[in-house]
Amino acid sequence: MGKTVQRLIFCFALASPFAARADDAWSLHAQATFVDQYHPAFHSPYLGTNSLSPESVGEETFDLTAFLGVRLWRGGELYADPEVDQGFGLSDTLGLAGFASGEAYKVGKSDPYFRLQRLFFRQSFDLGGDSTTLEDGQNQIAGTRTANSLVITAGKMSVTDIFDANSYAHDPKSDFLNWSLIDSGAFDYAADAWGYSYGTAAEWTQDRWTLRLGLFDLSRVPNSTELETGFGQFELVSEGEARLRLFGRAGKIRLLGFLNRGRMGGYRGAVALGQATGTTPDTALVRQYASRGGGALNLEQEIADDLGAFLRASLNDGSKEAYEFTEIDRSLAAGLSLKGTRWGRNDDTFGLAAVVNGLSRSARSYFAAGGLGILIGDGRLPHYGTEDILEAYYNAAVTGWLNASADYQFVANPAYNRDRGPVSILALRLHAQI
């Protein structure tokens, strides 16, 4: 941990003079995030290939990202986000459907390695209305945009850069860490093992509402490091957002729908083949070109100047294997975010949330017969239960560019298994940005 923190401070000392020079023609920013996560030993009468280890375990992750942007012409901007990653999620990012750290990828390495996570073009068209100011920031160049606009984005990005946003629960670098709190748990969004895809999206904004539509490449095979090209296997995603005021306080309602088209295996077919051949069911053996859809309701509401609340509810077609994200077929999450103004810490934030994740009946049968998924698979599932997670964090501002967070998660029925757990997960997070 000591070497990682020293590396973080050194990188930011070098980069800060350059980031300060960003103007309305270009933008340069950087971030670094370190997460040290640990859980003590917990009850486990058995475990399988994809189980969370029942032993006392600690892991850490580190990433360093540069956000480079240049304005090509009026409304046209090009962005690139090179990144260095290192580390592992708990149990190699296995064993929890609602995994414990959004900073942990499905690919872990002991040594730092380089990736170009984003490379995309954005074109904005002003359509009238009052002019609003855009502040310089990560993947945003300072400028203006009218209240009514059309924004087209194309290239390599994360689907959740545009869809399923939430002011209180969406950024594992500063708010909640759990996958099924920062995103809608049953939203099986297109992504490689690092969470990114090739695609294009359009956002049409008029006054108090926005409509979004996107087309993205799926992985070549489910949960892969390689993306499809040419949209041979693809995801269509749409979202409507309404901005409302309740008792004079700002709020947003988002309704999202998605459809994945690709080679995927059905749970019932995999179980039937396993029974016929006397083997463990495997969805990879029954894959065929098919569709898997779902939707999500996403709410956020300001309650007071320093207090906000959010709620997410999502579900999908649970008859087929999860393609990209995780084995969650339905999910309900809710939480609160409180700024530290009440105790004289204006830049601090306390968050508290809970989520209940569930599996379809066909998915339960598959995992009960010993099947493996993207993140879960205890080798058996004799006593199913919803995966219930409680998370609390405190994010403290240390300096103008450095924050430190303490995080606690309690997980009942990890991987939907009432025979294992519960487990407590603690984390320390350091996040710097310029």
C-alpha cells in the first residue's frame, strides 16, 4: 500500500501543472484511485469454482487515468482516456452477484498494465433555448450549450457513461462501491471484461426531458476480453429521462430498456443436456443466436440542500445466461447521500444504501445443478435466497485534489446461497484527481 500511495502522489505532482493549463480548445485531466478491500473468514460448509473464498482475504486495486480532449471544430470534440491498471478483486472478482468493488475488473494482474479504455468522438448541435455553461472537467471541454440540444457520441466508451446515470450512486471512485448499487443490477450492458464497448449513442434534450438511444458491440463470447466488431452481436439500449421538481426540490426519473442479440445459452437447455449426458450443465454447450432483454427504473430526488435519495429497480429475461455484467435477473436498490455541511465538513459525503438481488427459477436450477456463471457458482445451490447487501461509506476531503473513504458492506446469502455467509467486507479508498 505504501508504494502505491507514493506512486499516486508522484504522478499527480508531475501532472498538475499541465492539467491547470486546460482551456476552451482542449482539456487535460487525470485521476488515480487505490482501493484496499478485505473480508474476515465466514461460514462456508462447501465452495465451488466461482465461490468467494471463506478465508480471511485482502486484495487491492489501483488505476491511473488521463483524460485528454481536443475541440476539432464548433461542437466537435475528440477524447482519449489512456489508463494503467493493477490489482485483483476479492477472489479474482468472483463469488458475489453484486460484486463488492466497482474498481475491480474481471481481469486482474499483479503488475501494472496499459489500456486505452476510451477513444470517442462527440458532436453537439445547439437546438435553441437558454445557453448553459459547461465547466472544464474529465471528458468535457469548457464551453456553452443551449438547453435544447442533440449530442452524438461514437467510438470506444462505457455504456454507463451515457445510460443509467445517477447523481448519488454511479461512481465507485467517490460514492458506493458495490456493482449493483452504482448500476442497475439487471442491466446487462454491453462491455468487455473491463467494462467498455464500441458503439454510438444519441441524446436529444428538450427543456425538462432527454431521450437517449444507443447501439453497442457485445463481446465475441459472453464475458470475454475481446469485443465483437461490426455489430454482428449487439445491444440496443434506450432511455427516457424526465427532470421534475417535488416540493420545490430537483429530481429525475429515468426509464431504460435494452435488448441483447448474440450467441447465448439457455439455462433449461444446459440443464437438460447435463442430465442427458450425466455431466455438469454448461451454457457454452447450448449457445445459439437469440435475444435477451430487460429494463430499469432509476430515480433520484433531492430532499434537502445536503440530502438526496435514490432508487433503482431492474429486471431482465432470466431464461438465458448473463452475457456481460453479472448473474442478477431482478434487483431493487435504494439509498441516501448526505453532505457533511451539518458537521462543518462541506466537501465530505456519507452514503447508506441497500440492495436485494434475485435469480430466475431457471437460473436457480442451473446453479443448483453445479453450473458456473460469469461471477458465481458454488457447485450447488440447495437453499436459494436473495442476495441482500447493505453498504455504508464516508468520503472525506483531505485536500483539494485528494479524498479518502472508508467503506463497509454486509452481504447475506453471497451468490444467493443461504448455506454460506454472511460476510462483512471493509475497504479503504484513496482517490485523487486534477
